[in-house]
Amino acid sequence: MSEWLGALGAILVAGAIYVVPGYAFVRILGFRGLHPWALAGPVAVPVIAGASLIAPLVGLPWSVWALLAVAGVACLIALALRLSLRKWIGLRPTTRPRAGGALAVGLVLGGILIAAQFVLIVGDPRNISQTFDNIFHLNAARYILDTQNASPLSVSQLTQGVSDRITFYPALWHGVVALVAGSTGASLAVASNAVMIAAGALVWPASLMLLGTQIFGRTHAYVVALGILSAAAPAFPILMIDYGVLFPYFLAVCTLPAIIAGTLALFGLTQRTPGSTFVPWLVVLAAAVPGLLLVHPSAFIAWLLLAGIAAIVAFVLFARRRPGRRRIAIAAVALGVAGVAGFALWRALRPAIDLNLWPPSQTPGQALGEVLTLSMERAQIPVILAAAMLLGVVVAWRRGTVGSRIAVAYLAVLMVMFIITTSMQWLWLRRAIAAAWYDNSPRLAALIPLMAVPIAALGVEAAWRWFVRRGPRRVTTHGTPAYATLVAVGCVALVAATQLISIPNAIERARYVYIPSESSPLLTPDEFALLRELPELVPSDGVIAGNPGTGTAMAYATAGIEVLHPSVIIAMNDDITLIDNETNDASPGSPVCGALQRTGVNYVLDFGTQQINGENYQYPGFEDLDNSEAVELVKQIGEARLYRVVGCDGE
């Protein structure tokens, strides 16, 4: 575990990037207490995205200084808004936040538990997620480091080649990883893990805490339970650092609860900050929602769905107050326009994918059983969390408040979306509903804890209240040492009950894609070792070819050596096709020698035939290299080999 001490600096820098810009903006705007911490991540995201867009336009390299410059401008805008809209903002700082100590305890416990889970999963901070998507994620971060350009209009050039066509790719995650690596000197693997831990341990618990307390209040029992339970669902955050790996979506979902909390407050469906109007929430959402889109469109669509439900409820409640026909007509028109715009965005942001890319995998009955037990994607049942959620649903509905019933409705909608995605056989209808999530059930599974956990914390609070009312007075009297001991024992029991049943199984499943072994899906220990030696074996201007699905593409992220295939799927051209098919037959004057010269390829990595996700992409030019006269062996570690192309020598 001592290796993690060396990664601590990178983790702290990643945490500062997520917290400082957004926290400063929200504090200047006038929020206090939990709100700046919870809204820091959602607001920092658009600041980071803005910096990545603006920096190349004004000739600045991607660095902490570019981020600080844009963050400073954002803070000045917040100050100007507060001064100019003082009459409408109306925020008054409270002398002491209610349940402030318990809030801190809940946030710290949740953060520590999630950080510990992630450390156990990763093992060594130099390990990487050996998954299909991470080939692109890490290479994109390397591309940003090399070009000093994190713009979402630039990063797609990594796989598209040099092109005059402007394409958009949400590269915020990759930009933050590059920023951490560039400012701390950490490797991209360490930087990626640091960014992942900071998002999971800092952003997610605070974001979830804001949503829960906005809806259900701030009793001591509730906020401590919510902090602990934020680390209790196998579906999030663990699933999203295991499956895929879906790092950008993971970050977006971490920020989503706070954005939903702001949306409910904007519509007046939950209690706003003491003394505030809707204006500060409008300002925060005006920044955070576009930022959500720039992190991952699927999370933005999730917000669109839940915000639409909130808007309809707010309109119905408004109409019930009989405000007059003219005001109702204006509100109806606004709702209609928003609905049309939302539907247009829903359709426009759907990715074009094969209907059978991720087909239904179970029956509706099985899917229903999974959501009711919070064991989505065949996870082990988190018994305590699931039982608390079911109890919390009853308690929330019986409360009868608008916020509590919306919470139950949200949970039901998210569960239905998962059931549709994982079990509906009418593929055309399934696509119409779930295409924004790639018809991919793990992405919907990750959204369910967003409401299941706050509701489960309500169930834990109800059980605690029942016990305190009926327990012996000598241990349930507030303010006594016996009661403090009881609280401590209760916290330990809840941590043990949630962390020792289903979470170890989720951790073990995720470890498979992080801990290198001979059966690793992408890179074996020998292949890792050879990649780390590449800077001593290959010139800095060298270019390496190889079958990317076997892990050779990771030479770029790991060693900084350019590769022909930075991802499994790239834009092909005639030169790349020739090299893929004929390198092992290269001889002076052959067409492939011209292609090798034009692309600069002079080395080939051979990592065997096992490809990620069981893929079977064919690269005939990289086969049977040990019997080819076109290459010579430079280095071999186990079955991993590096060859130099010599077949074109003498041209």
C-alpha cells in the first residue's frame, strides 16, 4: 500500500481541480454550508470545459494556469451577478448550518469508504482498467499532453487522423487526467486513478447529500446514514469503474444528484436555501447543465428526463393555485416549448448504433427482481441497502410531501428504464426509449442509486427512530455518554452491514480488470513490463504498429511512443491498410515500404492473439513475425515481443 503515498499528490491535485473553481463560484454567489461543497463539482465541470475550449483559441497551452484564468473570470461573473441581482438573489448566510457536524461525519465516512473500495480494486496506482474503452481514454489523455490542447473539438483527431472537418468529442475527463499528469509528473495511469478516486470520494457523496437533504431534511441520523450508504450500492460507483470502462459517464453521474437537487429547488418542489429565491439556483443550473452535456450526453439526457417530470409536477401545482388564465397560458406555453426542445434534444443526442449491439439479456421478471433487490447486472444482493430502500419508499410516500413523492416517482422511472433496457424484446421501442444510453443496461443501472440511496437512508433513519423510541432510556437519552456510544456502535454496525455483504463481491469482480495477470483481458505482466521499457528501446520519434486489441495500442499512453492504431476503431486509409496486411512481407520496393515510410512506422509489437472483449479483428501483416525476414527481434519478455522493421532497409 506504500505505493499509494506516492499517488497522494496526484489525488489531492485532482480533488482541488474538482472542488476549488466550483466552490469559489458558488460561495461568491452567496451559498453557504453544504451547498458550496455539493455544487462545487457540477460547477467546476463547465469551468474546466470552458478553459479547454478557450485556451487554444487564445494561444494558451492546456495547463493549470489556463484553468485558473478561466476560474478567475467565472468568479468575477459570479460577483457581478450577486451585486447586480442582489434584490432577486436574496441569499442570507445562516449562523450555523443545521446538523453541520453530522453532515461532515457523513461526508467523511462516505468518502473514506469509497476511496478504500477504489484502492482495493486498483491494487497498485500504476495499474489501469484493462477494458475496451480505456484504450481510447488513456491515449486521448496522452494526446492532450502531447498537443497541449484539451478542446473537445480537437481530441477526436486522435482516431480520425488529420482532418479539416471539425468534430466534437466530450473530452473533459481526459483533459483533467492530462492536467493532473502534467502538473504533478505522475504517469497517466496514476493520474487516471487519482481523478477516479477524487470524483468518487469527493464529488459523489457531497452531490448525493445535497439531493437527499433537499428532499428529506437534515436530521443527524439521516445525513450520517446517507453518507455511509453512498458507498453501499454495487451499481454505483463501483460498476462504472468496472464495466466499459465508462469514466466520463462515471464523472457525469457523480455530479447529477446535485444538479437534480438544484432543479427541484428551482421549481420550488423542495426547500430552498434559507432566504433564497429561485434566481441563484437558475444561475447555478445555467452553468452546471451545459457542463453535464460536455462531460457525457447520456447523463444530460437523464437530467432532461427527471427535469421534465419536475416541470410537469410544478405546472400542475401552479395550476391548482388558480393564478388566472393568462398566467396559466404563459406557463403552459413555456412547458410546451420546453417539452418540444427536450424531445428534439432526446432524439438529436441518440447515438447511431446497431440494434443488436447490446441485446436484451434477461426476462422482465428477472429484471424486476434485480431492481427491487438493487442487484442489477447480476450483482450480489446488498441486503441491508435493499431492505432500507423498500422501507424508505413506504416512509417517503406516507410523508405526503411533494419532494418525497417525487423521489419515489423518480426511483420508479429509473427502475422502469432499466427493466426496459435489459429485457424488452421489441427492439425498435427499446431503442426509441433507451438509445440515449446506447441500449446498454449497465448505464441505466448506475442511475438507480441516485434515488435508491437517499430513500434507503430515510429507511435507516426511520428504523433508528423506532429503536430510540423503544429502547431503554438510560442509553437512548440524547446528550449522554451512553447515547454517544450507541450512535458510534450504530455507525460501525451500518458500515459493517453494508460493506461486508455485497461490496466485497463487487470489488473482486472489478479487480479482474485492474490487477494484471496471465489471464488479463488486455495486458499481461510481461506485456506491461515491455511497454515500460519502450522509451529505452524505441527512439522518441518512432512509430509502433501492432494489433491494438491485444494491448499494443497502450504503448502510446504508457511510454509516450506514437502508435499507428491509438484505438481499436480508427479512421483507416490506404497506408494503414497496407501496413496492417503486408508488414511481414515487406521488402525493398514493395508498396508496404512506401506506406511504412510515409507513416513513420519502424517497429511492431506482438502481444499474441488474445483480443479485448473476445474480438477477432484481423491484422495479417502482424502475424507469424518470428518467421518473417521483414523484422528483427529487439526485445522479448515472456511472450511479449518488440520487432524492428528491417525489410525495407537498403531502399
